[in-house]
Amino acid sequence: EHLLHEEEGGRGGGKAAACPQPTTRKEKENWNGSLFYSVPMFVRCGVVIVGLMGFAKLLHSQRRRTSEGSQGTKVKESLVVVVGSTNPCKIKACERAFKACFPSVNAIRLIPVKAKSGVSDQPMTDEETLKGAKNRAKNALQAIRKETKEDSLIDFSVGLEGGLNLGEDGDSLVCHAWMCVLCAKTGKASVARTASFMIPPQVTDLIRNKNMELGEADDVVFKRTNSGQGSGTVGILTHNLIDRCEYYRHALIMALIPYINLDLY
């Protein structure tokens, strides 16, 4: 719509004036649009394609930086994890937790080891349970170092210990567990605790008066066999909404927080 104007003095006798520049926002938008559409179609398509490719590259780069930042550690081809237990439920929980925390690792190798806890078979305090988890992680790592020459390949050692402690009423028993993830390279450990829940009176009575472990008491009360290596007490009481494996997995992920945020810890 911008036409060359002639000076006053007639259509033919005047000198053509410069093309007027847009002043309002709407005029500027029309001006820019007219310039773009004056370019041949193949040129316009090329500009759009190059722009989209550049945006996609920028987005991919940003996502990669975000992923690396959230992991806080270098990407590895594989992880070797020693587990201070041969209990299938605990091994499975470790596998799920490490896979969730290290999704870019191609392979996670778990080495189950029978490791001593250094505490009673049925820990009855929070402190004793935590000590058992730490001891299992440490003893499992020491045991595997004696048996194999793959010491330099080991990344972590894990100890899991379930225990009981008194409820707030001073009479009931509450179930919980501690997780300890030990870094084989630095010797530093990270621990985390599961949620806790109250044990039924019938089970509590067998533990106190018959000197049974929690798993044994569960088998008697709930007419099961070897429930300690299955869904566990938490699975029975939650009607399998949360089984023992999932119960441990959450706490293991919490214990792995420092190892997936090395820039923060």
C-alpha cells in the first residue's frame, strides 16, 4: 500500500518522494509481512526449515544439559553393586532402585553376598536396625574384595536391615527398615529410612513372648510360608498395595540421592 508520492506541482512534473516508513505497530507488521512474502516460495521454505532445525538442536542440547545436571555424575556403561543379602526381595528392590536412579547406565550387575549384620536376628530399636544396615554394607564389600579380583570394578555396596521399635503408646511395636548405600571408591555411606507402620497385636505377642522374628510371626498369624522373602508384613497388611520390594525401593532411592547429585554433596 506504500506508493511513491509526487511533489506538489502536478503528476508529471514533480520528483518522486522516498517510500514512507511504517510508524504504527500495525503498519510495521504489515510491512514485515509484505517483505517476507515478496521472497520466492522455495527461499521461504528453506528459512523455515533451517529455523526449525536450529530450534530442535537447541532443545536437544538443553534437555541433555538438564539430564546431566540432574544426574550430577558422569554417564557409565555399567554399574557393579554388591548387595549384603541373598534375599530375592531385597535384591529385586536394589535392582529397581539403581535402574531408576541411573537410567542412562546400560547394565547394572548385582552381586548378592551373605553378610553379617552384627546385630540381633530381630533388631528391636531404630539404632540397632541402622547399625545392622551399615554393617551389612561394609561386611559385604569386604567379603567380595577377599573373594574376587574385581575390586576396582565395584561401585557400591548396599545393606538393608528391617527392624522394630516401640510405638508412641510404649506398648505396641512399629516396623521400619534402614538402607545403607556405601560408595566403594570413597568409603562414604548414605543412609535412608523407610516409612513405619504398626504391627498387629497378635504378631507383637509372638515376637515378645515366643521370641519369634517378624517373618516367623507373620507366617503363624497369617498362615503363610516364608513371607519374609515374599511380599512381607507390609504386603500382607496393605493387601499388596505396597509389597516389601516396593517398600524398600523408595528408601533405597532416597539413600542414592547424594550419588545422583554429586555437584551438591
